[in-house]
Amino acid sequence: MRSEFVPVAHAVLTELASVVGPKNCISDPAGLRTYECDGLTSFRMVPGAVILPATTEEVVEAVRIARRANLPIVPRGSGTGLSGGALPVPGCVVIGLSRMRSILEIDLENAWMRVQPGVANLDISKRLASAGYYYAPDPSSQSVCSIGGNVAENSGGAHCLKYGFTVNHVLGARVVLGDGSVVDLGGPVLDTPGYDLIGVFVGSEGTLGIVTEVVVRILRKPEATRTFFATFPSTDEAGQTVSDIIAAGIVPAAVEMMDRLAIVAIKAATGLDWPDVGAALLMDVDGPVAEVEHTAAQASAIAARRGALEIRRPTDEAERLLMWKGRKSAFAAVGRISHNYIVQDGVIPRSEIANVLREIARLTTEAGLRVANVFHAGDGNLHPLILYDANVPGEEQRAEHLGGEILKLCVRSGGSITGEHGVGADKAPYMAEMFSEADLQAMAELRCAFDAENRFNPSKVFPTPRLCGDRPGKYVPSPLELSGEAGRG
Amino acid sequence: MSSERRAGTDADAVLGAIPRWVYSPKTTEEAREVIEATAAETLSLGFIGGGTDVQLGAPMRQLDALLQTGGLSRVVEYAPADMIVTVEAGTTLAKLSETLQQHRQRLPLDPPALDRATVGGAIAANSFGPRRARFGSVRDLLIGISIVRADGTRARGGGKVVKNVAGFDIPKLMCGSLGTLGLIVTATFRLHPLPEMEKTVLVRSRTAAQVRGLVARLKAGQLEPTSLVALSAAAARFDVAVRFEGFGAGVTQQAARFAELQQREGEPCEQLGDVDAQAWWKKHDDARTKGAIRAKIAALPNALETFLPKLEAVREHLVDSILVWYASLGLGFICGASSDLAAASRALADARSALEKANGSLTLQAAPQAIREWIGEWGTPPPAFSVMHRLKERFDPQQRLNPGRFVGGL
């Protein structure tokens, strides 16, 4: 998908450059092309301008300039997103936060940390490692993806089965709104009186404002982690094993499943000596030693009972990390066995895994394509990787169609179109599969309360454009408004 | 409209206002009809569940009608294998717990008075109990919600799978919104397994500094209690209860390890038997609901020492006061009856001002009229109040849902 390039007026560029410095205001065609897509490379659009501010004040100035020129703004972190959330819109100003990468404050005793949005997810944990603390959400791209991007997308990762997602670990944020005002949402102290604005801001996909500081919750490392890698004849037995483990009252830190094609790809890419089998599970349990010894033994017994072919336990931390490296490199590995692929992010109830995987296999055969499955089995978050060759006429369309069918299947099974990648540009057309017009309208109200001019990331999330006109019906001004304490707008 | 309606009486009063009409819908559709019908007449409307937090917030500017959610008490869907449950908003937490126990599961949301506290009320009031230390608050457990908006339209947000980032987070918007944005009609929660074992270890008569040391010790020792509560009935001294839950082996190990760490520090502790443990946690629940004055305080967890003199000054003007402090969260409650309302007000205002300077807060959860008038329920509106104000306008343009009850007069 490619549309016409819309340039930003020279006078506006000059203004922007005066705020961030000419070096950090990009307007040359080659420079702009670097920002034409995020991790979802099938959607591309060259932005009108890109600026890389270094401070909250610079972001504020840039937002004011864009507003005066009535230009849309697309915020961007590291550009690793997989739903086109940072995809430029025609004539927009991309505000990239990659230069804001300082760690501002660490409070170990109260277990929080204040960072700038460009800090990489993994760098937070690295910084805390020697003190025995870490930041829990761990998207596979964690070595490069930024915490600001994580806030926008409410990123997950393998270990959110036990620990939750970004929204459960972000306590507060400093945010620049569409009118250039700066507000602090939440903060290190819990239960700020009022609406849970930080709760609704996390996962808003860059549509409500630009985050310039993030307060994250940090956790003490668990005493022990036990990992096992189990292989199965097919995804049926692997899926049953996951269900039985959960039914036994065990809450694993992570349970990941890979099917045959995913295993083949990972082996080819990493040289790991995994066997050729129908499915594999990689599971972590963590917590106090006695607890994990018990749960790991129980989980292994369940896997054996469900017909596991082999159960491996890493002998040391290096081997454990290697197993996880295999899992986390799965997307890249699949890229090596196929010219192109689409990754989907649908979620299904855990109990439906076996049924849905069989149905995906059927749809895939029908489409004459191949799908590799590598996913967060514990929470039913599928990542079907649809392999195709863009050089074969019609194959890309068939792959996209299959992707859509899989999303609809997830919704029909009681699930969601996205578990962690976000709606972005990619899945906006499928929102109506999941939500009614009234549901979307309620979400639009929320959007309008933050960004009435639709300044930030327009055309994302919602299937059709929405304006923030006054709601129909009689409007009654609040007493605050009448007394002049608060205005509308 | 088919919902039952009657004239309001003194017994229906909410913060001193007697509603003209009281509606008791039996289905979510009846509830929707009530909201639609009252919208047509621009009647102000309040919502009430079990009434456990009925004193929360400022008195409404007007209360024409009150909707009781008690008739909405069905379990809509319970999928034990997926560990999710969808229930109507008027379901009590105790009834829900009974249902979930059959599959050895629970919703670890444990505010006081579970037999009366409803799901919808707990969401709207952001109610919590000791287990928040491990399982988070209602926002961390709620994965889907269905509401009736001020104009009578139904809207849903979230879903029934735990992992889901599709669309804006309407469930979180409703958490703590105190019925000012819409009526919660059903809620979907993620569940947790019931633990195989639980053990409570009690450390008696600690100072605030010792409480802080104890929290640090638990963390350094990589222990993972599900509750950590310091309770002070006598000035400046705290009994600290630490509860471990999980599989037997893990719980036994953690309780023993904690005792060992305490021993090494020369701070003895005792592991409570089941009966004593139950009695202690009941004492905690009673403390939270006690007295005509209840103030919620929020600060950084290690700030108890700093603010204690201010909190003790409040207690000097209360009778039978109790300070409950969730030591790992930085949240607490001062509860008691007052002998001198004016003096108590001054002390509360003083404590609030100190807490707010440190980005904390003090909000009244219950208080006599005089104290409410002197110092207000909510304190200084938060920095992002302008956004909250616009949210209220977008969701309730007629300003008729619990008008004036929320922060800053929303």
C-alpha cells in the first residue's frame, strides 16, 4: 500500500527545525523514507516531516507548531510495532522519541523508576539487574523496542501470563496533549483521586497524546525459575497439557507453544538441536524455591501423562537462555524460510486452542498456503505466521485474506483480534467484528476527551473516521463551568 | 417500562439525599430502560449496590432517582477451564466466591463485607483488601465490562480473554468512577486458583521504622506474601500480619524463612493457627468499616514514618481509632469516631496538605456532614483534572449521573 507523498510547508519545517535543531528535523526524501513504516512493512507511507525532540518542552513546541499548521502528528518509538501503529499518515509530522533515552530516577525501596520514553525495554531490567530487580513485561523485541512504544501498545510478552501487561506495570506518565498542554497521569503513589487516566492511556496506540516520561513499577527478581521444554506428537497433546497444568492450579510464568513448521524454522536459524516433532512447549515457573520445585515436577508429570515424547530441563542458566532465544527468534527465523510472512495476533479462550489450530490448518490448506504457529499458549494468544511469496501473483492477497479469516475465527471463538500487537492501521477494519457501533462510539468519546481535534495518529484503531462534535441531546453545563473553574474544550 | 419503581424513603437516602423514586430492575434490559426513561426527563440518577461504600464521595447536587442493582445478580458465564467469569453487577462478592469455589478458583478481590459488597460497587468504588498486595486492584482483574451509558445505550469494552488490546480500555475507565460515567451492568474477571494452603505470620508491636525494615526484609529475602498489613490500635505501634498462599511446600518454606529472618533481626513473630488467623483478618475487616470517620491515605510505601506524626495528630481527635496500613502498597485507612469534629477536621486537613505535597492524597471515605463541609471529600483536584472534566462531559452531557459526587465536583 503506497499513497502520494504530501510535503510539509517550508515555513513549518523552519519552525520545527528551530525547536529541535536542523539535524533533528528530517525533510529530505531519503531520510523520510526511513520512517515510512514500522515493523509491519507491508504498509508504507512517507511522512511529511520527522522530528526528533530531546525534551518534553521540545515536544510541546512541536505539537503547537503542528497544531497551528493543522498537521496530523504520528508519535513513534523504536518502530518495532507490528500493527502499523507508527505508520505515517499523509502529510503528517512524525515525532520520534528515540533521542529521549535517559533513566531519570530509580526508587528501589518503593519499587518504581522514572524513564524517558525512548529507553529500550530491556535496558530497564539491565540497569536494575545488579540490584536484583527487573521490569516484567518482555515483548520479544525487548532489546530494541522502547518503553514509550510499549505504553502506546500495552505490550505484552511471554511472561505476562503470570505478571500482566504493560498496563499493570506502568504507574504514571507525563503526557503532551493535542493543545500542547502537559499533564501528569497517575504517578508512583497509587490511587490518584479521579478517573484512572493512566489505565486508559496505556494501550491507546498514540491517539491520545505523546508520552514524554514513564513511571514504571519494578519487581524483585523471583528466588528461582524452573524451565522445561517438552515435545509432543501434535499440537493437540501440547494444548491439552497446557489446559491440565492450569487446571491443576499452577500459574506458570510463561507457556509458549511452537508447531512443527515453527520448530523447523527455529532450528534452521539457530542451530538448536530440537527434534522434528509436531509441537513443543517451553514453560517457565518462578517464585520461591520450594514452590517452583513442586510446580515444575507437577507440570512435567502432566506433560508425560498427556503423551510428551521428551521433556528436557536446562542444566544451567546458559542453556535456559538458549531455549528462550530459540523461542524469541521465531519470527526472524520464519523470515528465513519464506520470502514474506504476515503475523497475526488473535486471542482465543485457552480451552479452544486445539479446535482453533485445527480450523486454522484447514483454512490454510484451502488457501494453498503454509502457516507456522508460535504463540503464548497459556493465555491463548496465537501468533500464526502466514508464509507467502509476494512475487507469486495473487499469493499476497490470499495471505491477507487468510489472516482476516483467522481473526474472524478468533472472535467467533470468544476471543480478540489482538492480544498485544495493537489494532493500528492493520486491524482497524476488523474492529467491527468485535465491537458494535455503540461500543466504538464509547471509545470515541474517550478519544475526544483527550484529543478533540483528532490530532494524534488519526485513522488508527477505529474502522471509520469519527469527529468530536457535540453529542446529540440537551447539553447541561456543569456547575464548575458556570462558576468558571473549568472550561469546555 | 417494566422495572419495579417505588417512592423513596429515609432508608434510601444517599449522603443525606432522599431520592424521589427508587428503581429495582431485575434484568440488565430493565436497567437500561430506567436510564433511558430518566434521560428523557433529565432526572438525576444515582446507583447503589450493597451500600458498603455508600458514604464515598461528596453529596450529590440532586438525586431524583436511585437505581438499586441488587436484582442484577446472575452469573452470566463461568468458564473454569479458561479461568474467567462474567457476572451481573449486583452479584455480591460472597456469592461469586461460592460459585468459583466449586472449581477451586477465586477472584482475589477482598474488600470488607464480602456478603454485601457487589461486583459493580467494588469496580465503581475501586474497593480493595489485603490481597491487593499480590493480585493488584480491581483494574488488574477486570478484563471486560458492559455498561449502560447516560442516554440508555449499551456499550461494551474489553472482552472475555485475559490478553486483549483491541480498542480503548473502557473497563479501566469505569474503575473508581463512582457511577459518574454510566451504569456497570456486567463485568468479566480473570480468576486465580484457590491456594492449597495459607499461613499468616504475625509480628507484634512494631514501630513505623520497624515496619519499613520488615517490608525491605521480605523483599530482600525474595519472599512473596499475598497480604502485608500493619494495623495500629495504639499510637505509633503496629501489629504486622504477613500472609503466604500457594502450594503447601512453598507456603511452609516461606513462612519458615520469614520467621528465620525475623529471628535474626531479634524481632520475634508467631505463626497463627487457622482459627487465630481467621480472627485476625476479621479484625482487619472490622477495622476498615469502623467508625463514622474513615479517611483513605496514599503515599509512597516507605513514607509511613514521615507522615505518622500527622496521622497520629488526627487520631488524637478520634475515639477508638485504628490505622490500617498496606505496607507494600503505600495505602492506608484511618478509621474511628470523633469527639471533636472541628479539631479532627483541622488535623485531617493538615495531614492532607502534607500528603499532597508529596504527591499523595487523603480522601474521606466516610465522615459526618460538618467535616465534609470544612475540608471536602476529595482534596485538591489531580493535575489532569481538565481531561477528567471533558470525560464527564462526553459520557454524561446532561450531568445527571451521580452529579457532583466525584472529584472536583464532577
